[in-house]
Amino acid sequence: MELIYQYAWIIPFLSLIVPIIIGIGLLLISTATKEIRRIWAFPSIFFLIITMIFSLNLSIQQINGNLIYQYLWSWTINKDFSLEFGYLIDPLTSIMLILITTVGITVLIYSDNYMSHDQGYLRFFAYLNFFNASMLGLVTSSNLIQIYVFWEIVGISSYLLIGFWFTRPLAANACQKAFITNRIGDFGLLLGILGFYWIIGSFEFRDLFEITNNFIQKNGVNSLFTTLCTFLLFLGAIAKSAQFPLHIWLPDAMEGPTPISALIHAATMVAAGVFLVGRLFPLFLITPYIMDIISSIGLITLFLGATLALAQKDIKRSLAYSTMSQLGYIILALGIGSFRAALFHLITHAYSKALLFLGSGSIIHSMEPVVGYSPDKNQNMVLMGGLTNYIPITKTAFLLGTLSLCGIPPLACFWSKDEILSNSWLHSPIYGIIAYFTAGLTAFYMFRVYLLTFDGYLRINFQAYSGTKTNFFYSISLWGKSTCNKSNTNRSLPLSIINKKVSFFSKEKKNSLRSFKIFFANKYTSLFPHESDNTMLIPLLLLILFTVFVGLIGIHFDGRGLDLDLLSRWLTLSKNSFIENSNQYVIFYEFLQNVIFSVSIATFGLCIAFIFYGSINSFFPNLFLINLFFKKDVKRDFLDQIQNAIYNWSYNRGYIDILYTNVFTLGIRRLSKFTEFFDKHIIDGIPNGIGVTSFFIGEGVRFIGNGRVSFYLFFFLSFVSLFLLIFLFF
């Protein structure tokens, strides 16, 4: 056991081998390196598999012995300052290592096919391995300054990956936005680290927890200053985990390749902020008011993310706001002291969201034969629909990920989310109400994404099926209301439930569509979406297994029988005295009583989404009560106003980006223009004005002093006469 801990330092370095070799190959033998570019996926996957095996072995040792191992090397030593680098292995590190490596392997396998036709294939794998190495180094860091070093490397890696297609203006702007927004949090993190070093004189975690606790108990330090430094540390997590108000970079980061969205925005980069809060959790517990701030920010974020996801048309942006909302749940759990539930949900959400992102990539890949490579079209859910018959494996994977995220048992996210909801209600009824309501919103918008993508008919290829030459475009609102051009009102799609009259395909038209698809499916496959290759489907199948079974590690509903709660027996903090393990067993029927409410809310959200977006709406439009309640024009107008308000709020991102643009971007530009004017006309204007005045005075004196006595007498008598007149009359 001692031997494996001593060699744990190789974990972050194995993933660095491939980018180093690729870089050297491109410098020395560029042509040969590019010709065998597909080979570089194999060593990338191989080294990460070795890292995963190493991490699993460490985790087994942790479970059996529950040991915390730390190894340090002295880097800088003098009389007043010492700096050490090393690695720390504890349950939190083991969880993050398994998470990063398992999700990373599936993303690498998936990326080999997804990026195979891209000219930047080698660059992509170099960036991806560099990012994995930086994340592995971050979670194994042994002190604050080492965390900050890898924190910045993670930021650089994400900047390179988000802006991978840098020739596209949207991608270039997105990576800059992510980089600048994270710099705000990183600057706060740096100030917090320096502030605590000024207080305790050390960067080590154990010193940070023990000395700060002693100072607070003995009033040996200003509590306001300690609270400020602690909040600055949390500010780094706010930016990295896309919490309000520094969440604005996350949806724009979807401009990067889809495998990057699955890796960065599901299991690694956004999880780095959660990891930081978990690592410093004993410090947050003993600092006044910080836990309330953390829980409040998490509560705002989870609700804001859910409302912003309601009307998104881009499938990846919808998943991005879902990620933001779920991370809000995790931060809320940490803020109310539910450490175990937070990390449990971090695990389950990571696998479920990675499955959804890779599934969305398979959907986007399947739409390319229909619309070509156009992110505005092949990521637009309004133009999808009816993909069930074309990509059944992707559909099954996406459905399982959707149901898991909605909290439907027995899938993974149900176990962790239900625990967070219960703890939120016990902490505060207000927190519980908002958390439960957001769970219903989550079920609604996630099932909306699923139905718009897979239900009904393929909307963008309708013209090819129908044989018409007229162009039309359907706009689907928040509640499924569709509009089309007047010339095609007789062919409107079955998507509206608010209108009293709902038109749909005739029986003859449906039969012609089916016969058309059957006859041309094999001969003209370019007209239709198609299932992805095996190298893209295998990662989906692996993530399905995680999504279905990973929740078992935290189940603890029957103390007399089944006990699979490995987390409660294993998941402890580096400083155990600051938290009690919440391992409470209840019998099975009490467990059902506790979860029936959350499952009912999720089921209600699913039903509402199905009513608004399901294809059954086309065949039984008069069965839904909403058409009975809103027949009068006044009520319908009121409903439309509410609908438009919610739609505009969601589609315009809560107007937060507009606010930031007007206040910060335009405000800074106005300030810079005023500063330029002040510097040019005031700061430089004063000495310039003195110089010009001196010049004119000198020129005047030069003309006056011409050496003529008569000229001097004339001026003398003129001024004497002027003074005499003033004296006599005034």
C-alpha cells in the first residue's frame, strides 16, 4: 500500500506524454506526424486507462484503510518563506480522479471519430490531453498555491479548447468571454490565498484549518477580514462552476466541439469549483456567514439556470443551462452542510450530463447529411423532430440521461437529487420550496428537449418529403405554439396546443411520407439522418451503464438489509472534526414516503412537457383542459402575455448579458473615452496651455521692445492717461 501511494505523483504526468510527443513530432517531422494522426488517439486512451487503473487502486486502498496520504517536496526555503509542492490522496481526491479518468476515456474514444475529418485533429488531442493533465494535477494538489497554479493551467486549457475553431467569430468571442469571466474569479482566489497567508503564514490545508479555527475561537483575527478572504476563495469557485453572477460564459462555451462540452462542462472544469469548495469545506464551516452566502448563491443559480433553459432552441445551450442549474443544486447542498449529498450529486450528474452531451453530439452528427455543417441548423431543435426511427441507440441513451436528470428512479441522479431536496427542506422550507419547484422545471425543460428532438416528424426535411417548392420556417415558442407562412397553413406541423384548431398531416400524406422514406432510405441516404459509428456509440453505452448503476454507491434506505452506501463509510474530510457523517438509515416504506413527493413533481413536469410538445397533441387536441380554460379572448391574451414574458426572459438569458454589456462593456468604453478626453485636454492641456501662453507673451514682448524711444514714450503716456481717466471718473 505504501508503494502505490509513493508513486501517485505520476498520475498528472501520464497524460502529458502524448501532447509532448505530438509537439516534438510537429516541430521535427511535421509531415509524418500528420500522416499518422489517427494513431495518436490510441496512446491518449492507453495512458488515461493506466491512470484510471491507478486511481481505482488508490480508491480501493482508501475504502479499505480510510487513510490520508500526503507527500511533499521542498521547492523554496529561506528564513521567512518556504514553499512546498506535493500531492494529497484522500477520499475527495479519489472520487475526482475516478470521475475525471472515466469520463475522459469515453470522451477520447468518442472524439476519435467525431473529430476525424477536422484538420486540427492533432491539435485537438494535444489540447485534450493537456487539459486532462491539468485537472488531475489540480485534484491532487497539496496546498493552496499549487491549486492556484493548476487552476490557471485549467483556465488556459479551456480557453484553447473552447476556441478550438478560432476562425469562427462566435468561437473566438466565446473563449475570450470564458477567459475574462474566469479571470475575475481567479483574481479573487489569488487575493484570498494571499490574505490567508498573511493571517497564518502557510499555504498548507491543515495549517489553514487549524490555525484559522484557533484564531476565530480566541478572537485572534479580525472576523470581517477572515470572512472577506474566505469569500474571495469562494469567488474562484463561483466563476469556475458558472454560478451567479459569473455564469455568463457557460452557454457561449458551447461553441467549442461537442466532446469538449461533455468533458469540460459536465465532469471536469465546472466540477473544479465544486472540488475547491469541498477541499476548503472545513474553512467555510467555521467562517461566519459564508455558508449562508454559499447556499444563497447556489439557490439563485439553480432557479436561474432552470428558467433560462425553458425556451432555448440550441440543444447544447439547453444542456449548458441545465448544467448551471444542477451545479446550483450541488453548491446549495454544500452551503447547507450536506457534504456527502453534494459530492454524490456531482458524481451522478457528471455521468448523466456527459451522456447527454455526447448524445447531443451524435444528434448533431446525424443532422449534418440533411443540413450540411451549420451550427445554426444542426443544433437547432426547432428544425429536428422524428429522429427516433433514424438514430434509435442515440435516442435510448438520450432518454435515459434525460430521465436520470429529471430525477426518475431508479436512475443515478434520482438518489442524489432526492437527498439534496430533502436536506434543503429540513434546512429551510423556503429553500425546499424553490428546490422542489426547480426540480419540476428541470423535468419540463429536459423532456422538452427530448420531445422536440425525437418526437413527431423531421421538420427541416419536410419540403423533400412533401414535394412542395415553397419555403417556410416553423417557430416553436416556449409552450409548443408553432407559426408558419400563410401559404402553408394547410401543412402546419402538429406542435400547437394553445390554438383551438390544430391541423395535422392527413392519412394519405403520412402514407406517402412512409413510402418515400422506405423507398429512398437506402438509395439516397444523404437525405436523412443516420446513426453514428460504433466508436461514437460505444462511449454512449458505457455512460448508460454509469447512469443506470452509479447511484447504487449512495443508497442507504434499509439498515437491516441492503446497504450499498459506500460514500458514507468512505467520504470523509481531510479534517474530520469539522463535519459529522450523515449516514442515517430508514426502513423501506419511510424511504418511499420521503421520495414520493419529489418523484410526483418530476412526473408532473414530464406530463406538462408531453402535453405541450408531444405528438399526441395532434390527434386529441380537444382532450386537454387548457383549451377549455382559455377559450375567451381576454384569458387567451393574458396567457399569451405570460408566455411571451417567460419566453423573452429565457431566450434573452434573463437580460443579464444585456445588463453586463450596458454596464460593464459600454460603461468601460465611456469611461475610457472620458479618461482619454481628460488626459488629452486637462492633464496634457494645462502644460500645453502654459507653453502656448508663454509663447504669445514672448511674441508680444518682442514686438513691444523694438528699441525706439518714441514708441516707448507713446505707450507710457497712453497708460498714464488711462489710469488718470479711471482715477477721475471712478
